[in-house]
Amino acid sequence: MQDGWDNKPTSARRGSSSDPRWPRLYHSQSGATMVEFALIALPFFILLYGTVEIGFIYWANQELENATGHGARLVRTGQVQGGAMNQAQLKTEICGQTAVLVGCSTKLRLDVRSAGSFSGITLPSPLNGSGVLKDDTEFSFSPGASNDVVLVSAFYNWKPLMKPSDYILRASSVTRNEPF
């Protein structure tokens, strides 16, 4: 039977076994949606994961800022000096204020510096010579005395799932100690 397009019968144009030029799948639409989804799924899920990962990083950074502010408040009010708290105890207090920072007690680094004025404080460098986060012993802990200016800095090593290198989250709070 002819349909007017060409000189081939309808069955030959649809990919019958007698026409090797056009396989049967050429005209088939049954798996098109699945193929289109397969092409789009990987970029979509990577984009979705990236959005969630960035959201967690911002959440963790905000949580670290709040926890560092709490630690600075303990120093400012003299609770650290009066209670003879050391660096590990203050770190435990700061980690107690967090929920997202998994393994906070092992990944958090704390630096507390004091001086008589704001210009006397130097900013700590969190990385050693090879670009890795320093150990606890390489950071200073000097909460100062009454009316000293204190800089409390916290560094957290954030390990993302799909990135080979880590993010160093940093939070700092500078205050003047109260007269205690």
C-alpha cells in the first residue's frame, strides 16, 4: 500500500526487517523519557548536592561564629581566668554549643591572644608551612587579665564529600575583658 510520501510501502518506512537503513528504534518513542532523564539526572543531582553542601557550610560557619562568641564571653567575664580553665576545657565549652560540627573536639583548633590594646594583637595563622591546619599545641592560649583586649579565634577543618581538599572554617571574636 502506498501513502503518497515516497515509493515505499508503509511497513518498510516504519523500520521493518526488509529496510536495514532505518532500525525499528528510530521511530519508537517508548524509552525517550527515560533516556532524557538519564542525560539530565547526573548534572541535576550534582547541582542539588552542591546546593546542600554549601548550605551546610554556611550553617556550620554560623554555628562556629555563635560558639566562638560564647567562648569569648566566658573569657571576657573572667570565668576562664577565675576557673583556671585551659585551652582544652574552653574548647569543650565551645564544642558544647554546636550540633553540625561533627567531631568538634578533634577538628576544632582554638587560639586565644591578649594584649593591652587592640594594636597589640596579631592575627593567628591557622596553617603550618605545608598548608595543613596546625595542631592544638601550635596555637597560643593567653586569656589575659582584667581590662585586656582578647582575640578568640576558632578554626574548624570541614571535610566535604565530593572535594579532595578541606575547607577551614574560621570564626573570631575580639573583646575587652571586664574588670573582674
